[in-house]
Amino acid sequence: MSANDQVLPKSKENQFSTLVKCYEEKDYKKGIKVADTILKDYPKNAKTLCMKSLISYLMNKDKVKAEKEIKSALLLDAKNGTCWQTLG
């Protein structure tokens, strides 16, 4: 995997910004949908995987699974601040 696998094009970065906004506004269902849209084209994008897992955790879904998914995403991009923040 190259470093470019973690770089989203501008249109997907805009969707990621929407995902973060959904998280901040606690619109979790919409956030999951936005994350799934990004992950459809970029299934190994670490920051999107982390945000989706964080939202799943907050929705009281399987918290153990969500934590494992965040750790797995961190392995994809160990320098990603979003991943480290969601793990915390």
C-alpha cells in the first residue's frame, strides 16, 4: 500500500468534512451513510474508517468491535491524527 491510498480527492474530502459535521451535530445515522459513501470508493481510508467506527461506538452498537476497527484503521495509517484522536 502506498501513502497515496490515504489521500482522498477533493470531492471525497468534502464528503469527509460533511461526515465530521454530522459527528459534531450528533447526526449519527447520516454520518454512517456519508462514511459508507466514501468507503465504497476508498475502502481502506483510515480516517473515514475511524470516524465510522467512532460513530458506531457512540450509537451504542458493538463497542468492542468499534474499538478493534479503530485500531485496525490505525495500522493502515499510523501517522493519522484522526485515528489517534478517535482511539482516545
